[in-house]
Amino acid sequence: MKKKSELRYIQGKFVPKNVNKYKGNPNQIFFRSLWEYHLFRWLDGSSDVEEWGSETVVIPYFNPLDKKIHRYFVDIYAKIRDKDGVIRKYLVEVKPYKETIRPKDVRMVPKYITNMSKWKAAEEFAKKNGMRFILLTEKELYGK
């Protein structure tokens, strides 16, 4: 039996039940963690979700470490009817909370800097395109 901390690293192919809601190739949906899998199931099954996609939005970003432009494949794009009845578009990144704060281990700082660069570009892209960028961690997903 796998430890609970290892479960988020489960990867696989996701098969949607509501193919018409998926924007992209529904035969090529891959989850890269159990957290993504749970979110995909909710997106696919919720009547509040009008459309969604996984890694369908690509945003260029500048990485200050190598001073080059790279491509950021945002985890999820979703068009959702919120509780107030307004339909909004979201870009969603799913990450462990520990990757959202500056690490104490100096070896992890480059990954943190890269993530901050990606998320800054995603926020700017979302704002320009009438969307919202949100970062979901285990705290938001599971209240931990």
C-alpha cells in the first residue's frame, strides 16, 4: 500500500464521461497527480462547468535563471458558472503547498523562481484575456 504522501504522484490517462465539455483531444487527457485526477473528475461531472481543458493553454514566460523565453502549459482551463450565476473563465495550476513558498533548501530555489515566473505570466495573461488565474494546493483542495 502506498503512503498517503505518495498518492499525489499517481499519473494516468483520464477518460471523460462528458466529452462535449472537454476542449482539446478527449483521448489525450493525462493527470499528473491524484490531485489533478480529483479535479478532472469534478470538472467533468459538475453541471456548473461549461467547458474545460488540460494543458490546452500555453503561455510564454521569461525565466530569469537562463534569461530565455519558455512555454508554460497551464494545468487547467475552465469555464465555470459561479455561485452568483456569473460564468467566468479560469486558468488553474495544481501544486503542493510547499512549492508555493520560498524553500529553505537552497537546491529548490531555482524551481521556486521558475514557478514564480510562470505564475506571474499566467496572471498577466489571465487579466488581459478576462480570466482569473488561481493556484490550488492541498489546502484548497482538501482543507489541509
